[in-house]
Amino acid sequence: MKRILAAALLLIVVCPLVVADERSDGADEILAVVNGKAITYQQIVGDLDMQAEINATRTVQRVPADIADSEIEQQLVFQRLRNYILQRLLDAEADRVQLKISDSQMRGIIIRQKKNLGLRDDDVKAWASYLKEKFNLTPGEYLERTRGEIRRNEILNYMAGLYGPLPAQFPLEIYFSLSVTPRDVREEFDRTADSWRIARNIDYRRFRLLYPPEVARENQAKLYSAVLNGDNSVRERVIKGESMERASDGLKKLIEDLGIPGAQLELGERKTAKDDSDLDPLTYQMVLSVPANGGISELGYAEDTDDEGQKLEGFQFVQLFSREDGDRRNYESPKVQEGIRAAIERERLSQNQAKVERALLKRAAIVPEKLFQR
């Protein structure tokens, strides 16, 4: 109640000062109130070169020339605002249950990132120079920033049900179950039975983008949007007939700008698989999701491991040129049930994460409301 009253009082004071349709010149303009504390425009922008960000957005997303810089700036600011608010709210939840990320875990992550960059672990100077140039951070600052990102990802996964029922020491108010029952699996099979076929002579290419699990959700969202959202996304351009290589030019630049050690963009060669034994289950289901005479699959989940066995995650789509369809598979096949259960769990996890974020955002006061969709 105290937090609500504080937020309400602060809004009464600041609302007359806020311009609804365009940003004022004041660097301390308040955009939101979270847990009784104001978030200003300057906090969101920080030392960011906004014009450089606008120019990069035009290049990566191929924004038409008739879209004004001010419109792009507004989009960028409120995207950052949403992520900034979620960071504060997730931090508060992690603080409440005293969730900690150990020094040894962080040590392993930093060592792996250095290796992905081709740096020796003992080359302190090269690591510091890289962080200064890429992020304008010291090694200590980068360590704590990465620790915070991992911590937020972890508390979100707890609330989204990834680790099962909440442990007794985590009395969180927001929680969504991820359990999948045998009945759920059977119903999904009945609904999608035609897609569970034995396909042969599969002529295809695969697009896949993978990254380490500690990558900030803000950066994950940027990558996802560049691949999927809008007429100039990678997938949409491939649908229109461009090659994967050409369609991915802007994405390569975005990955470089974000500075994600270990990120892997894979534009597979055109191949022919004799049947599902030559494909992993995720790719095989994408192959079956489009017409036999060819097409582009929806964007789906992807996972793999690097050379050291570290899990990587991300997303993928398949460009199918042709396949030959055989008989439908039997439901009793363990491979079918395992594939269905995994697909349901992935979909529900994504849905639950979105539910958690929506529930958290209801705790924030956004100014002005109409510029921020919840």
C-alpha cells in the first residue's frame, strides 16, 4: 500500500509536466514510477549516442526515409523503458528471495567468453581493452552487469515454472505452472496427427541463431525481432526470395554491435536428408510444418552445445525445397510422445515468461500510458 500511495503522489506531481505526444527537452522528464521511484528519460538513454542508434536502426531494419528520426527515437526509448522497468521489478523479486549467482559460476562464464573472443584467460589487458571499447565498462563493472542479467533470467524462469514448483524458500507471488500431462500430449497428437509423418528425401536449408543462456533478455528480444518481425526481418526477406546470406546482412551487424561472445549465426548449406534419422527432432518437425512442395517454416526454438558442452539456445527456421511424405506415425512411438511433450513445454515456457512480465508490469506506473502498450 505504501508503494502504491508513493507512486500515486509522485504521479500527481509530475503528470502536468509530461508531454503525451513528444519528448520534452528536459533530461529529467519522468517516464515511469516503479516501487515508488521515478525513472527518467536520462536514466533510460544514459550515455547512449541516440543519433547513432537511430542511424543503426535505419540500416538494420531498412526503415523507410519518410519515417522521421523522432519516431524512431520514441520507439527506441520506450523499448528500453520496458526492459529497464522489468529489470527493476525482477531485481526486486530476486532480492526478496535472496537469489545469488556464485563467484565460481561467474568465473566459468567469463572464461568461456574470453575463449569465444580468442583471448587468453591471463591476458588481463586485452580483456579490459575489449570491454572498454565495446561496452565502456571495466572488467568489474561488466562482471556485475552480467551477474545481474543471469540473476534476472533465473528468477524469471522460476516464476515461469521452468524448475517445477517453487521451493519453500521462494515465496513469490507470481508463478505459472509448466507441467504437461499425458492427456495434454495425447490431445496435441490428435490435433496435429497429420504432421507426424515419416518424410523422406528432404531437400532443405536451415537458418539458426544460437547464443549462451546468460545473454540479457533485452538482447535476445532484439535478435528475435530482427529475424522475425516486420517486412525487413530475415525470415520475411527469405520468404520474398532473397538468399539467407543477403537477408542476414543486417543481423550480422546487430550481433556485432550487441557484442555477444559465443553467438553463432549458422546459414546451413542446402542438403538432402534421407529421413528423420538425419535430422534432429526440432528441425524435423519444422520440415513437416510446411507443404511438401516447399516453403519457409515458422520461427522455432533451437538448442545445441558448444565444444565444451555448454548449452546454447536460440531460434531457427527451415527453408524446405521438397520432401516425400510417407505414412503417419503411431502415437505409441516414444519418439513421437517425447517430441510432443518437448514442444508443449517450450511453448508454455514462452507463454509463461510473457505472463510473468505482464504481471510484473502491472506494478509499474507508466507515463504517458498511451505510448507504452502493456
